[in-house]
Amino acid sequence: MTGTSVPPGHGDLDTEALRKRALAALLTARERTALLTDSVDDHDLTAQHSPLMSPLVWDLAHIGNQEELWLLRAVGGRAALRPEIDGLYDAFEHPRASRPSLPLLAPAEARTYAADVRGRALDILDGASLHGGGRPLEQAGFAFGMVAQHEQQHDETMLITHQLRTGPPVLGAPEPPVADDAVALPAEVLVPGGPFTMGTSTEPWALDNERPAHRREVAAFFVDTAPVTCGAYQRFIDDGGYTDARWWAPDGWAMVRAHGLTAPLFWHRDAGQWLRRRFGVTEPVSPDEPVLHVSWYEADAYARWAGRRLPTEPEWEKAARHDPASGRSLRYPWGDGDPTPERANLGQRHLRPAAAGAYAAGRSPAGAGQLIGDVWEWTSSDFLPYPGFAPFPYREYSEVFFGPEHKVLRGGSFAVDPVACRGTFRNWDLPVRRQIFSGFRTARDA
């Protein structure tokens, strides 16, 4: 699949150009939603494949309900289509584990509802004043971009559910590109110390936790050229990494002991070989790919074992965005241009990470690669607001998650669409999470 992204300065585009961009983002998201929900039967849509995840049919109707709330009601001023289902699809009212017991819309009804909402939303887009006129939700098409990002985020969630389901494979994709010059790459690169601009005040579709732009001072540090590979992680396992409490944070060691963890999620050993399950296919673990499905605790333990550490969130963003030549923070590691298939592994195009060292065209000025796409990268930082943070358009998107309970992930994975991935984009999750498409890279002080 392909995706859309927001080019620099698109808030200055004329109304019709903005309208086309918002339309493309919405259509791309719905194409992917259809792929993920039409590829399985009604039983798989309504089943809960893991208590960690919702039934796919819940995500489908939730996507439609959020679009109704924000585009039909908030932007369009329309009367509610299905007010009686608002509570059913409120993510804060019902934990994922309890959602199968709710009187959810059946698959056919959920599809009809989402399609009905979409038709009305496109009518509203046709007449919307995308330059705001005093309405922040409409400025530069923000509400339409927010809804497209929301749908793509749930598409990633549904792809996680596809990974957790059992049964024959239903999804396919071509192999990612190889890394032609991986052998010649240095293991780490130096990111110079000094100030840089973190976050954004100008990206029109940036979400509230990415704002505002502010100055950060970061000391010089070294960071891995590529994410940690499965081969490197196997050396940690072989050296007794999961049996040595020295490397683990106390809560992480308790998790290892309680669940008997010995390897990343979906790995198992057979006849002396590490195998993994990937979207219904069992295959040998590729030593050259970035390791996937590891928790923050596992990433932190590996880094300690290797005599290194996880980068802080400011370090990660400086490595990804800072251009020493101009002193400017770029939109992406490679510059301000949109993601392309040559620059990053995004948009569910390959259904797996590319080998470490791939995407030479996507490397940062410092020389680090694959900072965008392939795997979400754990940082050492708690999820906290930036100085001057203001919630918009609702507190429940970011503000209620701030605090030490959640760790920040950056960069996006192969499962992320470009519309929901940029150099300032922030993801967060509990440090125990393993089902997400998470990996990491390590750092050390200079």
C-alpha cells in the first residue's frame, strides 16, 4: 500500500489544493481499512484474538464513529446519525478486554455505518473553509488530517491484531529492499552537542503532543547507525540475557520471571534454530533484520548488557532531524520532502522491517539510517508534555497519558502510514508492551 503525507508549508496551499490533500489522506486510510477487514471472514472480525486487542469489528465501527463526531458533528454541524452507539465506541469507557461483550454493530452494519459517515464527510469536505475563518479545527484542513491519522493509527492496531490471530495467512506483500552497503557502514555515528529545535509549531497536521517547537540542549553522543538486529539480540539471549538479573530494571526482571520470557514475542526455538511467526507464516528469524516485538524492559536490558543505553527522546529527535550545516531541524532525516519508497519502509508496504542498513536515501545528516519506518524505537524517556503544551482538540488524546507510566517510542514502523509519521511524531506505550511493532537502537555518551 502507499500513503500520503503533509508537505512543508501545506497550510499556505490554496483551498482546492488543501481539499485534494485531505481527500487523498482519507481515501488512502479507507483503502487500508478495507484491506484489513475484507481479508477475513465475519468470525475473525468479531472474535477477540487477544485480550490485549479489540475485535476487528470494534475498530471498524470506532473509525466511523470518530469520523462522525469530528467531521459530521464538530466541523459540519450535522445532527448525530447514531448517538446511541457513542458510548459503545468510546475507547475510555470500555477497556479492550471487555469490548467483545458489548452489543457491537455486526460486520455488515459496521461497514454500512462507516460508509454512510464517509459519504457525508466528503460532502462536508467539499464545502469546508480549510483556512479556518476563526475555527482552529478547519485551519489547513486539520480536522480532516486528524481523522485520517486516527484511522491509520487504528489500521496499525488492526495489523497488530492480524499478527496475533491464528490460522492461515491472509495478508501478503513483496519483500523489502536489501542493504547494499551494510557491511561498510560504521556501527555508530557521532551526533554533535549543542542546541537544536525540538517539536514543531508549523506542521499543520501535527498533533498536540508534538507542539510547540522549543529549544533543547543535547550533549554530544554516539548512536547506532541502524536499529539493533535479530542477530545481535540473539547474542544477548545466548549469553544468558534472560537469566541474569543484572541487566534488568526491577519491574522488568519481575516480568521475565512471572511470564517465563526467553526471547522476543512470537519467537521459539526448534532443532537449535530460532523461528518466528509472522502474519500466519512460521519462518527462520532473519539475523539482519531489526529485532521486533520487544518491550521497553527488553530493550533496556539489552542496552545495559551491551554496555550502552537507550537514547533519550531529545537525543533521538536530534539524531533524526538536526542538520549541522544549516543549524535547522528538518521534517525528516533526509530533508523536508515527503517519504518515498526509496527513503523509508512505511505504509504496510512490506509487512516486515527491511535489513539493517537499507534505505541509504533516508539517512540523516549525522549518518544514522532507518530512523523513520521499519520499527518503532523505544527511548529512555517518559511521555511528558513539551514546555507550553496545550491540549487540542481534546484532553484524552495526549494529556491523560503524560507521566512515568508510559515510555516514548519514535520513528514509526513498517505498519505506519506517512500521514501519521514525521520527524516530530511521538508514540507512547507501557514498558511491558511486546505485541506492538517495536524495536530500538542504543546510544552512549561521547
